[in-house]
Amino acid sequence: MREIVEKLKRVETELAKRKKQDALARYNTGETVHKKQVAFHKSPKRSRWVFGGNRSGKTECGAVECVYMARGVHPYRQNKPDVCGWVVSLSTQVQRDVAQKKILHYLRKDWIEDIVMLSGRKDSPESGIIDLIRIKNVFGGSSVIGFKSCDQGREKFQGTSLDFVWFDEEPPKDIYLECRMRVLDKRGDIFATMTPLKGLTFVYNDIFCNRGNDPEIWYEFMEWSDNPYLNGEEISLLEGCMDERALQSRRYGRFAAEEGLVYPEFDESIHVIEPFDVPAEWQDNISIDPGLNNPLSAHWYAVDFDDNVYVIYEHYEAGRDIDYHAAKIKEICGRIGWKRDSGGRVCALIDSAAKQKTLSALQSVADLFYQRGILVNPDVNKDLFSGIARVKSYLNQQNGLPNIYIFNNCVKLISELKGYFWGSGDAPRKADDHALDEMRYYLMSRPHKVPPKQGKTAIQKDKESLLRRLKRTRGK
């Protein structure tokens, strides 16, 4: 009996020792993972991006994702054998010190079939530069994780079909596009973990601002407070050595140059909401920025009993004629049960330029819409700066809440809000602003909010009564 007990103790000791050595097991059991890392792993999207500050845990989840896929043990995805993927770093030195180190940390030695080195010894790969690691896949085959660095140039990224690419930090655009071609055949994944220090690059425009237009894009921001394994004292020390601009990128993972945004008040996590059935009595108006070759933008606006505005539907399309746009607007109105006037017409606001007749046309755009059952009102206030101020007043949070909410199906409006920047001088850049223009027209059509009058205090009332008595006395 004593021998059996001793044997069990030795087995338990050995299991505990192996678990301590198995970093992936500790990650899987929640010992070293936080909720935003789990959200990254759970996302089914093929283009996943973590914008994270330093020490937020972004690199950890990128490395674990690679090991999950290579081993065939992903807890949230369909696994497959013989997976091939790349880990892309900015340079071979960064590869050795960051991504390569993390991959080795989560790979048990008995999972590794072979290591091919570019430099250094395979029996101590952490001190050299790895070309590839061949890994035992649980399906009985073997997977390959290859390592690439951006300083090799785009030509080194050609020719291979891949199941995944992990970018550890932001790559140059030409290498990103080349890697997208590499995952095309296998419908593979691209994921990136990065601190956005390069400003408003293609990642800002094509990923951050474009999520609503590409259903395969997912992103998340990670910051120091998301990492429960980073203590408060360390956070305070890190904060103390950074200016505000550096802090925004290196703590919160936010894109630099946000000070150039026209609407920095816009916060997608607050202002963008899931659609819901809007009561008929909330329906307010439609606003249109017309275009034929250029996009026509139209949005449907509702207002609740507390005077909060909801942008509930969007029509945004270029290269179409008025017949098409009028039919589309009426079709949407019918689908969502939108109100009409006593004559059965749809009513809307429109850019005042719509009432102008050109030399080649006998009728204005407003006339053409009217003939197609849409009564447009072109008498809108187009003052740019007053309109921007009005939009800001709705985006600003009063008592912790804003006065405007946007349904997440309004993807073009959301994209324009995120990518609207001041240009030279005092004017915004004139690009991608069709939805923003008609939102200004609508908000400027609403009554200006006047703060409620404060009731007079007892002291003020006594003072006024005294002044009236003095005037009567002097009059006598």
C-alpha cells in the first residue's frame, strides 16, 4: 500500500512539473490569459488585428494562435493537419528577441520535430535566427512555422500557399499585400498584433476605418489595464516617463495623430449600437447628399422622447441614376415601415445644390426626386463650421452619455467619422464626406438646444421686490 501511495505521489509530482513547463497548458486553463486575448482567439474572422500598447499581452495571443494552429489544438476553430504559416517581424533581430522567443516559450520540446536555423545552433535556437520549425500535429502529420523579416524585402514573401500569417508589429503595405496573396488559395488567416506608432498608415485606412465595409475584419484595442498581470506600480512608472502622445499609442494602442481628427469625440464603442425596432413615433427625417457618379448618401434619423438621435439606416451608392436612388429609398422606407406624407410621398432633406438647374438640364435634382415620389427640402443650413460644432455637441457625452447613436449597419457613416481629418488651413480634407455632409444638414435642421432656465432663488426674488418698492418710493 505504501509503495502505491509513493508511486502516486511521484506521478503527481511529475505531472505538476510538466504542467509548470507547459506554458500553453497554463494559458489554456486561464492562469496567464486575459479576456481580450480570449476574444481574439474566439473571433471567426480571417483578418484579425490587435492594436495594443506595450505590455498589454498582444504578442502573447499572437504566438499562442500560431501554436494552436500548428499543433491542431485550436479551442475555437476547426483544426486541420499539416498546417503551414509564417511569423513576420520587422527585422531578424526583433524576430529573435520577440516573436521567435514567444513561439518557443509556448512549444514543448517534445512537440518539435526539427528546427532549421539561418544562424546559430539548433540545440540552442533561442540565441540564433530560426528559418523554420517543424512541429508535430495532433492529427499525425507535421506543421511548419516559418519566420520572415520585413527587411528581407517583398520578393522573399512570394510563391508559397499558407494557412496563416502573423504580423508581429505593422508591416510595410507591399509585404502585407503579398502575404494576403499567400493565404488566398487556402482561405487562410492573417492576424496582427501591433502598437500603432507609424501614424495614419494603410492599417488605419484599410483596416481600422474599413471594418464596416469588409465583413472579414475584426479588431480590438488592448491597454495596460486589460493585462491583470501588470501591477499598478509598474503602470505608474511607465506612465511617468511618457508624454501624452506617446501614452496614447504605447498604453492604449491608439493611432497617433488623433489630434488631426475633426471628430475625436467619436468613440465606436459608445456611439455605435446594435439595431433595434424603432417605435413609429420616433421617426423624424431622411437626409440626402445627392450624387450620380459620386456616391449618393442617405440616412434615416429617429429621435426618442429624451431628444436622443438615432441613425438607423443607410443607403450609400455611386454610379447610379436618380431613378435607381429614388426606387431604393422608397424600397427601404417600405421595408422599415417609414412614414409618408398625406399624399403618400417620402419626405427628406437634401443638399441645397439640388435645387439648381444646370445648362444641360431643364429640371433640378429636387424636381426629379419629386416626380419620383420623394419630396425633398433643399432649404438646409450648409454652414460648415456651425455644422461641425453641432455634430460635436451631439457626440459629446453629457452626464456620461452622448445625444446621438448610430446603428452598426450604417458602415459608411461610421467609416467617414473615423477618417475625417483637418486639412491645410482651417478646413477639413474634402474627401469621403458625403455621409457626414448630410448628417450635418439633418442636425442643423433640429432646434438648437437651449439650456433650461434656472428658477430664481429666494434671495433673488427678495432683491427684485425691494428694488420695485424703492422705485415706487422715489416716484412719490
